[in-house]
Amino acid sequence: VGDCLYTIPHLTPNASYTVRLHFAELYWTQAGKRTFTVTLNGQVVLSNFDILATAGAANKAVVEQFTTQADSTGAITIKFQTVKDNAQINAIEVLAV
């Protein structure tokens, strides 16, 4: 995927939400080959994140979960920024708290 920005609109302004980010390393078979940073509404929640190192194996799913608030317009912004190779995301869930 590489560097990307997702904006989740049409949420209740200033309400709390659970954001679940789903990852699986489907290409690399060694830790340290892909790392990236993830921010939610401008706040770093994952720094130098390595999917394979976190999951413990290639082709194994891992979910990182956070609680955040929608902004005053009712949106949550999720930014993925490459450190090494390309940032990657497999699925995003946004759930009301």
C-alpha cells in the first residue's frame, strides 16, 4: 500500500470509538523488512510497527485496538507512513464505544 490516509466520515462528532486495525504479513518472512508508523487523528499509536515481529510469524493475523474520538466534524483520520518498505493495512473496523 505505502503511505496512505483514510478518513472515516459520518460518525457522531466528539464521540468515542474503538478502532481495530487488522494486519498480516503476507510477503516478508523475516522481521524487520517492513516497518511503519500509524497515527489516529494526528496522534502516533504505532511507531516503527513490524507486523511479522508482532504476530510472531508470517501469514499470521494480528489486531491492534485503540480508543479515540471522532473530531468535531464526525471523522476519524488514520494515517500510515512508511519507515521501511511500504506501510500496509488489511482491514479497518470502527465501532461505537
